[in-house]
Amino acid sequence: MNSMTNESLTIKEAHEGLVKKEFSACELAKTHLEIIKKENKNIFAFLTITEDLALAQSKAVDELIAGGAYLPLLAGIPCAIKDNMMVDGVKCTSASKILENYVAPYDATVVKKLKDLGAVILGKTNMDEFAMGSSTENSAFGITHNPRDLERVPGGSSGGSAAAVAANQTVYALGSDTGGSIRQPAFCCGVVGLKPTYGAVSRYGLMAYASSLDQIGPLAKTVEDARIVFNAISGRDPLDSTSCEIESTQDYSNKKFTIGVPREYFIEGIDPQIEKIIRGKISQYESLGHKIEEISLPHTEYALACYYIVATSEASANLARFDGIRYGYSAKKAKNLLEIYLQSRGEGFGAEVRRRIMLGTYVLSAGYYDAYYLRAQKVRALIKQDFDEAFQRVDAIFTPTSPSLAFKIGEKTQDPLQMYLSDIFTVSVNLAGIPAISIPCGKIGELPVGLQVIAKPFEEAKIFAIAKDLEE
């Protein structure tokens, strides 16, 4: 299987190889499974490897090819799923002890859509517990290492998915993004990560962290691959009342854009080398004939505080279902119902999850609700307004994805506030419900740097057109 010595195939290349019968879907799956088995102890991107499922799915695709049937673009292409999305009959832990032995009884809508197209699921990827974190150090089962430098974090919370794509263990992966959890690991691992518009992709079968912010999206090797996966998983789902149909027939080829660069994103504290690379990329884009304009998003400075109030409040409500009674871990030594609740949650949840539930419960409590939660919702409206006003003047916005490079494992674990600052450039997008992509745009040493492209709601097609130009 000589043409498979190159495991870094994109979706298009792998599809062409299958159609031309240069290799079979089974060979493609086995090649990736071998890489996972060989490297998983070092990188630890996967929590569960679904070898039997992958081989059965790839065998079905090979039978399709042998029968001369039409082959969808994603058929036979290996992928990985973040471990907070249901895959029927496969363990789904959200990287938490409280769900250590929980087996999903159904498929998430995105998984069902991929299965219908003949996708080959290699396994479930590691993450920060219940998607709470920016480094994948908060997993109950072990830390994922960045394939670009094993001493560093891969970003989070979709760190396992990003690391798996970067290490060529899978062709693409699904992640979820509540405050930057797809874009930030894409930045750290040097891959492409899209956070779609809120409602563009169904959340049915995704374990909720903060329901008004969560969104599922692809992590891939190229912008084109991210586009293919997004088109496959997006659209209206009767099982998720917040999902919408997407009409994106507009052709953006050869169009010249006006791009906004918000001054609030080039602040003190950003790594000067990152700023230099991002500004260089922006002038490169300008030289293609596009217009660059400085803009202001004045409420950016309140975004992080606003995000951590909204997200933790919603998490405290969403995670109330893990009570030791219905499913998941249940404390053995408890004497009564209240003790079962308290002990199961105390023993089952990790430190970061407990911290966020406590914060959320506090800001929702009587006497504090108006001072915190209500005020955060008003600030959220102002942040959205900033973007609405900016988009009257510009077609898209360019920012750095993160203010600093992937940090060393353990470097920030003692200081949660330092860790929260990793999300400073990504959370506004979730609060406003708009789409954004992070694409690699350079390196400092061996460590990747990413540029973020933001657009109006449901303008993913425009984001892909702009990102593709930047990529080339």
C-alpha cells in the first residue's frame, strides 16, 4: 500500500485514492489505527479506540466501491469524535470519573450524519472534563500532549481531537466550542478549527456544558476539509429546536473584501512574536488587493468576565443531572439520598468542574442573580452589538486566536485565572453566536501560530473563502 506511506492525506486525497482503488478503506483505517496504537501512550489523544467499529464501517465502504456504487466524499475516511458526543454502543465519558463506564445508548445527530455518509470512526478523543478548560489537563484519565512538542499542552477543551489530527492519527475530527475549545487547540496544534454559527449544527447528543454557547465543529488539516465536514454536519434537526437550515449558495471567488482589525485584540500581554506574525499575514492579505481597516470592539475587555458568569451559570444547571441516581458514578458508602448526591458529585467531578459549578451556583443564588447573571446578559448584548456595528463596515474580522503559544504542561495548573486568559480572544464569538475559524499562519520555533477569521451569522461560506486565500 505504497501511496499510504503518506498518512497526511486530506479528505479529498483520501477520497481520490479510494475511488482510483490505490488502497482500500480497510487499509486506510488500519494505517491510522496502527499510528494511534503506536503513539497513543505518548500523545494520549484517544480515550477509546473503536477498532471493530472502524473495520466494520470500512469493510462496508469497500463493498460499495466493489459494487461500483456512488461514493460520498466522506465515505471510508477515518475520523475521531470528541468524547462528549454520543456514538451508539461506545463509551462516552466527557473525560469525567462520574461517567467512567457510561455507554451511549444512541448516536448524536452529527455522528448519525457522518455514519450515513459512510464515515469510519476510529475512536473517542480526550478532552478537558465536561469541556471545562483550555489545556486538556483537566481530563480524569490523563493529559493529552501536543504532537508538535510533547512537553506542551495541545490546548483545550478539544485537545485530543486537535492532537489526533496534527499527529496524522485521523484525517479529521469533531470538537465542541463553548468559549474557544475548537479554535484554541487548533492554534496550539497547528490545524484548522471552525466554530460554526450558534444553531448551524445540531447539539442533539452533545453533553451540555453551557447550552447558549456550545457548538460542534470540525478540526481538520486544511480549510477545504473543514468546509467538507461542516457541510456534512450542519443544518436543521427536529431534535434540536435551536438548529437552523443554512442557505449558502453565494460564490465568493475573486471577491475583494474589507477586513476589520480590532485594536482591542492587540493589547499588552500578547506575545510580541505572535503579533508580528499575525500583522505580517494581514499585510500579505492586503497585498492581494483586499482592504484592511482598523476597527473597535469596545466591550471586548468585559468579554472574559461575562463569559465566565454565563458559562458557569449554565453549567451549574446542566450538570445537576449527574446526581449519582440516574446514571453514572454513585457513591457506595452514602447513608441517605442527600449523602448520595453530595458524595457522588464530590468524588465524581474533578477540581475544575467543581470550581465552575460552585461559581455558577453562587452567581445564580438569591441576592446575587441581578448583580452578576443579569448584568452579564446585558454585557453580552453589548458585545453582540459591537460585532453587528462592525459588520456594517467590514466583511470579516481578523484577530490572533490566542495571546500566547502552547504552554508547558503543568505551567498554569496552579493559577486558574492565568489559564482563563488563554480564551481572551475567542469567548466574544461564542457570546455573540457568530462563526469563526482558526487557521495556522506561521511558527515560532516548532510551535504553531493561528489567525482567527470572524464573520456574520451563517456566513461560513465567506469564512472558508477568506481562510482559503490566507492558507494559500
